[in-house]
Amino acid sequence: MNILFMGTPEFAVPTLKKLIESEHKVVGVFTQPDKAVGRKQVMTPPPVKACALENNIPVFQPTTLKTAEAEELIRSLSPDVMVVVAYGKILPLNILEIPKLGCINGHASILPRHRGASPIQWALLCGDKRTGVTTQLMGEGIDTGDILLTEETDILDNETAGELHDRLSLITASLMLKTLEGVEKGTITPIKQDDSLANYAPIINKEMGYLKFDKPAEEICNLIRGFNPWPAAYFMLEGKRVKVFASKVAQSTDKASGTVIKSDGELIIACADGTALSLTEIQPEGSKRMTARDYLVGHKIVEGSRVGE
């Protein structure tokens, strides 16, 4: 089959590589425009673009697909099917209708749960024990299309969003190949989603990672995992931001939320409902990531003081 691939971040690269290695032909790659990255604002290509260029595949980076030019370009590539993984743009109906076998999206959740931009992070934030990948026929709605195949996986204890991201990207790649085989042979029956079971996973931002310790420790621990590596959960200490990358639920306590229970060799903070959290890996503002134990060697935090307010 002739495949037109649409994707942008690192998550989409394993799928593109699998397609390139398969018996199918990738006739082109659509990805987001290059962006300025870092303090020096260096113009940097998306990971998908870099992969495509390494394999001599034509790359297109339109700012929008809602033009006659974009439609004409896609039609000129004559794709049998379009594969979309974390592209980052909404495909209008006239684009969706071009390939004869449709547009197939790989989404990092078991739909209809966690529709939207950040399913991996929200699976952790919600305390889910299982997640997975869904391939779906794309429609005009956001992740509302008919389900083709799914593959589930357990979320591991203390697994971070970054770790889960890497695992699901590989699952997506393998499941997409199975899906394309089934679609080509006509052996997959699309299944409509049950909208009553749907929830939405909106894009996350830095402010959502602010820790006030007014929630149970397990919920805060899930937030820390969900925001690792980006944008990182954080709390305020002496007017400066301290990022938190790892934690574990500690012993119960009767102290008020936000109270420092222990700061000698271990940083334990009281949370809601009599719970407490040990912050195990942190990054103080202006410093590198380190264990809380290492930080406490040279920094005094008074037990009984309050943080996160």
C-alpha cells in the first residue's frame, strides 16, 4: 500500500520506522513546522522529520491543512491510506476522505477513555492501573472514530509518563502494522465507541504541576509520575521553585497538610487525610537533579515548617 504518514514528536518515530521497514511504501510525511528550541532558540526539526529525511522520504510541513493547496498536494501523492500518530493538527473532512482505505490514527489509550492530547499523562494522574493503544478510523471528532484494534498493558508501579511513553510508542508501531494488514485484507470490523464511557485528556501545562500537598499522598505521587519528565511537578520552598521527579507514599501522620515531618536524610511532607509523602528526587531552582538526601546534606529545612502554600 501507498502510505502517507502524519506525525510530529518522538512518540511517532517508531511507527514511521516500522512502516519504512515494511512491505508498504511511505510516499510522504507530513509533520509540524520546525520550532525554535532552548535558550538560544535554535530552529529544530521535529523528530519525525529527521527520521523521514534520513530515509529519503519527502517531507511536508504546512501550517494548515485547510487550504486547496494542501488538499491538492495530498491527492497528488495518491495514498491508499493515511497513518496519523501524534500529528498535532486536526484533519478536515475533505482530507479525511482522500485515501480509499481511510485515515487510521494510533492513540495512546484504550478508547473511549482519555480522548485528547495527553492520554499518557492523564492515565497516571487518574491512577489508572491499565492503559494501552487504540487504532481507530478517523472522523471529524477528536478521537471519536470507530475502533479497529486495541492492545492493553499494565501500568507498572512507579512508572513515569516518560517511561510509559516509550513503551506505548513501541506498542503503537506494532499494532499499526497489524491494523494495516487487517484493513488491507478486510478482516477487521470497526467498532463504534461508547460515548457514555468517554472522558477527555486535555493538554497539560506547567501550572498544573504545582503541589500544594492538600490532596492524599497517593494522588500527589501519581501527579509527580504523570509530570515526569515534563513539565515536572513542583512546590515552592523559601520563594524558589523545587521540581519533584520521584516520590513514594510514607507513613501516616496527624500533621497538617504541607508540614515538613522529616528533613534529616529524608524529606517527608504531610498530605491530606493523614497521609504523607517522601520526596526522593528533586531539582532545586538553579541546580541539577539530585536525591533529596543529597540536597538535605547542604540545606536545612526546619521540621514543622510548611511548604507548598
